[in-house]
Amino acid sequence: MDPYETENPFEEDTDRVQSEASSAYRVNLSAPSSPPSQSSRIPSSPSLGSASRPAFPSSGSHRQPQAYKSDFCCTRDQWLHSGEEVEIVITDALKTSVNSSSTYITYVIKSGTAEAQHRYSEFESLRTSLARLYPTLIIPPIPSKQTIGDYAVKQAKAKEDAAMIARRKRMLQTFLNRIARHPILSNEHVFHRFLDGEVSWTEVLHSPPLSLLPTNILKAPSHNPTDQNASPGYTALPNPSATHALRRPDQRFLDSEVFTNKFAAHLSGPMEKVTRRTMKRWSDSSHDHAELGAALNGFSLNESGQLSSAIEKTGQAVDATYMSTTLLLQELEQNWAEPLHEYTQFATIIKKLLVYRHQKHVQYEMTQENLEAKREQLEELEKSEHAARRLEEALGRGRTSADSPRTEDGTPSSGDNSRADTGYLPPHPGPNPVRRRAPGMGFLSALSYTLHGMMDVDPATARRNAISKAREQISLLEDALHLSAQDLKYSSSTIQADLDRFQRQKVADIREMAISMAKSHRDWCKKNLEAWEEAKREVEKIPDHPNRMLEEIVEDSGGVANGSRESTSTIDGH
Amino acid sequence: MLGEDDDVFDSVTWESPSAPTYDAGPSAPTGPGFRQSTAESEPGHGPHDPKWEGYLITSVKDPVKELADTKDAYVSYLVSAKTNLPIFSTPNPSARRRFQDFVFLRNHLSKDFPACVVPPLPDKHRLEYVTGDRFSPEFMERRRADLHRFLQRLSRHPTLQRSTLLRAFFESTEWHVTMHQHVAHPPGPEHTTGVIDSISDTLLNAFSRVRKPDERFLAMREGVDKFEEGIVLTERLWSRIRNRTNDLTGDYHDMAVAVQGLGFLESGITDPLNHFSNTLLEFSALLRHTTQTTTDPFLIHLHSLLQYSHANRAVLKLRDQKQMDFEELSDYLSGVTSERDRLAAVISGHAGSTGLGLSSYLKDRVDALRGADDDRSRVEKMRKLDAKIKELQDAVQTAHETSDAFSDETLREQTVFQYAKEAEMKEMLGNLADGQMEFYKAAMDEWDRIIPIIQRIRVDV
């Protein structure tokens, strides 16, 4: 069915988790059609749902899609998995007012031959949809909305702020490409349709699979929340809170959680803060350099000759620093600050993912607890039933003992034989024809029926009702437990696999960030160095001061021996 | 003396035509330039072109705390020079002097050479005196550099470099005696022009302006203004950049720490991230180093040059003063002369009243009313006026000569200052460029070094 299922010894585990009885119930309960609440959609789902979305549940190979994949769901799919390095590019951001009273920005997405236009809210919707379709995968982040503060400061301008749009353009493109490179997400036809742009996003939203998404994905199969044939056992699953403590937590995921928290704190704390501070400083510094460059240029105009051109060149070096710093700033923003922010967002996403898994785990434990409680209850009920039956039996025997009073003393101690003993007793017509499970039941009912006169009938009926209800619940819970175990297993392995993939991606990205930062700084140094070297050459051309050791002066000096004294004295005083 | 000079410089060929670049002289702070090497000997100096009789290369070194454990502790500096000026009795004079001696030197030079731009001394830095920090190595080094620049400026001045006081400053072994002698018998003529002083004091006030401004000096004044403006602006902007760079130093340090923290989290790439963190740290250190070794000295020099320019401006102002002296005296003289002429006209038959306007007429009337209209008093008055006119004419003559001489001197002084300014700007900008180049080169190497280390990280996505 799914690589994660085939990889993991699912079948072996179910044996461990489930009782023999539940496997039988599983067949019974999952065989009938889906719960009545969803039945109305069923006619449309098999044809549309399976045709439009063959990718997720059935496509076999996620690890190396291009190597295995032969059946493409559409041309976008084919393009994405063509085996070559494909890149989705957001070529433009256009201001339009199509289908809207106010203007908005649409982003032109080019993926191969296809071109689509989507606005920010549609990206947001795509991301939310994917997150719901794949609750166990790390869906890459999209750039966050502007803060209310931004709107307050810039008001109407905020929406058209060029820098913000450029930033969104870049980050949205990264988002799309991250999905395109994802071994599973890249196969999602919803994503392909987003790229194709042939149908409007509203249409995609209102057609399967997105229209089939349940309201609570915790109560749907982890591997495919839109599965219309999902077992009704899912409805029996509890809806635990995210903070519910686990009795037997998985150390691996505890570690993951601790690590993610640390990672998030470190990124959003020291890393992002210091980065923002540094960028602010560079930006100020570049402004200062621009000002200084202009000042030096003005300065040079007042001077003359070589000094003037030296100052001018120095000013140009400062100007060059301004230019290169602006460039450095841009590169730092794009290749350091933005990925850093993305990873801060990733950390939040992973936290949510771990919460999902945690909830799934809690579901499993709670179901288990419930089941145990129910079983205990049933045992309790059966015990009292048994006791009651024995009592009745005793009473009945008391009645028969009237015929044969010899055996009266032996029966209370040998209750085990009762079933065998009662087997041949004449059955009474059952007062409760619904229950026809055990052959002994009839007799039991008969006894109770006969006891009717001396005992109140209601406790017995209630007890029997309770027993049957408990059994029903147990069977449902057993089923739910099985499903929950399956889901937990699937979630754990899928999340773990995606975390591993994410970790590799992260290391690759950090590597790229560091390299690009180093290169940006190196280029910055190089440009400035060249500018200053040029300035230095010009400064060197300024004539030296006459007061210096020159050979001819050394030789001449004897001649002016006494004249100097006089020349000073003439200017002494006024 | 000459022989020694030859010994010292024999091995160096300053004038080798094939290598017109600056040669690292054995001990020359201002090495010979590669283009101006023959400029000095060129004829065709204008009347106001300064002429250097020889060279004087000075240095201030080795600050030492004297009388260390007493309350009279002070710092002495080794001042030394290399020179071929005939006024010096040795080509390598040297002495130890304290700050007070520099103060004395400056004060008396500016008194003796009012037309010369005597460079200013560094501030006394009262705060350091109060806190006792004036013996800290940083303070002593900074002051040493300031004093070095002061002496360098003096020695670059064609007139001041040959002053007896400066010679004594370098050579005298009995500096205190010299100081006393100098105070007792200042060189040059005494201030005997009492008439001018008394008259000009009564006539001049701070707000009076030169009536016939000299185009040359106006241009000069404007040039100085703009130069100072440029310096002030540059200083302000550059210190802002300096502060930003300082902040960046901290930022990169913090970033290094943050990256190191990331390295701790990412156990797989701890090592390369540590390297990267070190690079950030190194970059931060380089920024700080540049600030300390390039930007700060540059700013200090810039400020010092501004003060030097203030001294120059003061001389220009003084020249205006001299011109005003002359102009006011001339006015006064013409006033007195016309008064005498009027009196003479009155004496010779009251003919002048009509020609001399209403005010003179009124004056006559008033004089008549006071009963001072007898000819005797008029003649007496005229004699007095004649004497005054005579005196004034002399004074005007002197003032005129002074003003002209001062103007000439100022013109020459401006050229001298221009030379000094250019030389200092060259040194300043050159050092700045050197420092920047050193920084960028080192930083570039550092970033270049780290790139392959990061690239070695192996990841399969």
C-alpha cells in the first residue's frame, strides 16, 4: 500500500497489540460501507477521488521518484519527475484587481511550460491544504504575513511595498521548490494543479481530495485523511489535547521535541536577533558611506591639484564601499536572513507535527485504557451475570430439587458444571429474543423469567443490556485500538523519515548559507580593496613636503649658513 | 656636520632617475617624494613663495615618567632631529623635554612670529590629570603622537624651523636658562608703536570690517572656510561610521557565538560551523583592529588638522586687523586734515563755511556761541592739528608698511600652510588607505579560507 507500511512490520505488530477477537471484528466492521455521515458523498468519491489522486496512496516509490515512476498523473508530474534538475520560478509579481473589488498582487509561477498566477492567500491555502492532507509530513513554510505593526506604519502602502513583494516572491518560490523536491509532496496532484493554473484555485479547493478532508484529521487515517472507506473505528478515537501526558512516551520523539525546542529557541533567539541587528547596522553604515562619499566629493571641489583628485578618489572608494555594502546587505538578506527565518518557521511546523504524533500516541493509549476499562467492566458485568445465573440456577435447581432433592447440597460448590448440566434442561422461551449468543442464555432467561415473581426484572435486563453494549464498545474499541496503533506506527515512521530527510536538507541549507555568506563578504572585501588601492595610488601622487632630506639641499646647506639668522629676525615682531 | 651628513646619507641615492618611487629612507618620516624631487631647486619662485633653507626632520619618542614616586611626577619625551640647517650646531640634536616646555615653545613662538601659523598644541586633557590617567601608556602614547605632529609642523615651516627658540629646544642643555633669557630679551623690536595701538584701540571694535577687502585674502578666507567645513563634515561622518563599525564588531562577535551555538545543536556539522564561527570572530577582530589602528588615528589627525587650520585662520584675521588699523588711521588722518583745512579756511576769511557743508557751518556757529571764535585760539588749534597730522602721517605710514608686510607675509604663510596641509592630507589619506587595504586584504583572506572548509561538508539530499 505505502512504502512506510511495507517497510514496517505492521502485521507483526498488530498481533501484539490486538486480541484475536478484534481481528474478526475488524473484518466485520470495516466491510460495511462507511458511516452514514459520509455516505452521501460516496457516489462521487470513488470515480473522482481515485482518478484525480492516484499519487498519494498508491504511488509506490517516494525515495527516488524519477527512477521508479512510470505513471504520471499529469504533465506537471511528468515534468517534476523528469529526472532533471527542475526549478519552479516566480517570474513576476503583478498588480491586478481581477475578481476583486480591491487591487492585489499575483505571483506569476513558471514551471516548465506551464504558467500560473496565484495570490498570496492562495499559497497560504495550498499550504494549509497540504498540511491537512499530509499530517505526518513537514510542509515547508511560506513567508509570514506582515505584522499588524507593518500595516499600522505603512497602512495602504504595505500591500504594495516593493521590498516586501520581492521578499515574498523569493520565499514563495523557495516554498514551491521545496515541495517540488519533496519525495512525497511532489507527487501531489493538488500541487500539480496549483502549478498548472488551468483551473482556478477555488475549484481545486471544492473538488476532491480537498473537499473530502474531514473536519478533524485526528479522527481520520494518518496516511490518507480523505479516505472515504476509513473504518468507523476512527469515530471511536478520542480527541486528546496536545498537552495530555503520555504514560509510555517514545524516547526518540521526546528527544526530537527537546531538540526542536532548542533549535527553535536558538534560531529565533540569538541567530535571528543578531542577524537583524547586523543587517540594520550594515544598512546604517551604507547610508553613512553614501553621505561621506558625497561629502568628500564636495570637499575635493574646494581643493586644487593633486590633493583634489586624491580626495576625490578617496570619496570614490567610500562610494564604492557604499555600493558594495548595499549589495552585501541584499545578499545577506536573501541568503542568510531569509533561510534563517524559514528554518525558524520550520521549527514551528515540526513542533506541530510532533504534537500531531503525540496526540496520535495519546489516542492510542487512551483507547487502550478505555478498552481495558471496558473489559474490566464487562468482566465485572459477566461476573455478576454469572453470579446471578448461578443464583438462578440454584433457584432453578431448587425448583428441580423439589423433584430430586438429593443433589441440592452439591450444586453451589460445582458451578463450573452448570453449563453442561443446564444443556439438556428444557429451554424456556426467551424474554429477550435479541440475545441469542449462547445456548445457555436461553436457559438463563428462562430462569430469570421464572424468577420474575420474586425478583425485580429490571437489574437483570439492564445488566444484560450493559453487557451487550460493553461488548459492542469493546469490539469497536478493539478496532479503534488497532487503527490507532496502525496510525501511530505510520505517523512515527513517516515523521521520523521526513525528519531525517529534513535534517539532511537543513545541513545542506546551512552549508549553502555559510558559503554564500562567506562569498558575499569576500566579494565585498575585494571590491573595497580595489577601490582603496586606486585611492591610494592617487594619494601617492600628492607632492611631498619640501622639508625633506634631499641630496642637493644637503650639499647646498653650507652656503646659507648665516643668512638664515637674518631672515628670521626680519620677521620677528611686527 | 656636513661630513656626518654625507656619512649618513652616502648610501642612499635619492635622485636615481630609474627608480622614481619613494625609497624607504633610513629614518625619514617624510621620505622624499617621487615627483617633487627637483621642485625645490627650480627657479622662478614668486615673491610670496616660501623658501626652505634646508631640512629638519623631527621626532618625539620614548615618553618616560620622571620623579615617578613624587607628587611632582611628570612625563618627559625624547625630542630629536636630523637636520642640515646651518643654525643647528649638530645634525642630530636631541633633548628630553616635558609638556610644559612644549607649551613655552609654542607660546613664545606665536608671540615672536605673529604672522606665522604656529601650530597648536594638543589639549591639556584636564580629565586625565584629575583621574591620574596621564601616566597610562595609552595617554602617553597619544600625547607623544600629538607632540610629534606639533614638532613636525614646526619643522616644516620655513621660518619657524630656523628660529633660535626651536634650536634651543632641540639643542640646549640648559633649557631653563634659555627660557629665562628668552623671556628677558625677546628677539625682534620692542612694541614701540604706541600711537597706533592707542589710536586703533579707540577706533577699532570687534565688528568693524575691512573696507577695501583684498580679493586675494577674500578668496583665501573662503578657501579656509570651505576646507574647515570639509574637515568638520568628514570628521563628523567618519566618527559616525567608526561607531557603526564598533557596533558591527559587537554584532559579528555575537553572531560568532550564535553560529557556535548552532554548531552545538547540529552535531553533524559542529566542526565546520566552529570554523565558520571563528571566521566571524576573526572578522570582528579585524574590524576592531582597523578602528584602533586606522580610523582612530585618522580621526585624531583630522581633528588636529582642523585646529591647525584654526591657527591659520587666526593669522588671516590678524592680517585683516592690520589692514583695518591702516584704514582707520587713514580715515582719522583725513578727518584731522580736513578739520585743519577748514580752520585754515576760516582763518583766511571764513571762506570755507560754504564749501564745507552744513555740519561745518553749524560747528562754526557753535564755536562762535561758545566764544571760541577768536583767531588766536584757531591758530593754536591749527598748530596742534598740524602736529597731530604729522604724527598721524607717520603712524599711517607705519601702519601701511606693517599691513603690506603682513599681507606679503600672509601670502607666503598661506603657501606654507598649503604645503603643510597637502603633506598632512597625503599622510592622513595614505595611512587611511593603507589601513583599509590591510583590513580588506586580511578579511578577504579569512573569508576565502573558510569557503573550502564549509564546502567540504558532505550532504546527500
